[in-house]
Amino acid sequence: MELNTVFGRVTAHIEFLQNGADGMPLAQAFRFLGMDDTSSERFDAAARQMQSSGFSDAEEKGNAFSDLASKGLSRLRDSIRRISEMIDSDRTKAES
């Protein structure tokens, strides 16, 4: 396969996979099997540029605030779970 990018031509060996990728009947899935160093550098540069321009469906890494909030919520959930287990344990002892 040959692709023209803003960084130059990329040449790669590919393997065709299933038709109808992502629910689009005319889409053709493929995977890269091999690519020379120059093509690899060009492809990586083009992919990075597309990602930084917002043309990616890759999950974004969280920012510091969302990471901190997520950790805080996880600790809160764990604390509530431990308290719930202690209450259940006390109920079981009282019913015995």
C-alpha cells in the first residue's frame, strides 16, 4: 500500500481484514505487516499531527484534575464499602 502524507510517501505491506469495518459497508479493515524506517517515521509524524488536530478516536489521557477526582472517588467508594461490611457484620452478630 502507498499513502501520500504531508510528510511524504509511506509504503507498507498490509493484510486485508474484514469488510464493513465499524458498520460501514464500504469500509475495508486492514493491518500493517511491515514498513521501512523512513515510511514508519513519516506515518508516525502524520498520525501525531492528525491526533493533535482532533482527528482521532483514541481515548484521551485524563488531566491532573480528573485523575485526582477519580482517585478521591475511588477512595470514597472503598471507605463506604468497608463501612457497609462492618454494619453487615454487626447485624449478623446481633441476629445470632
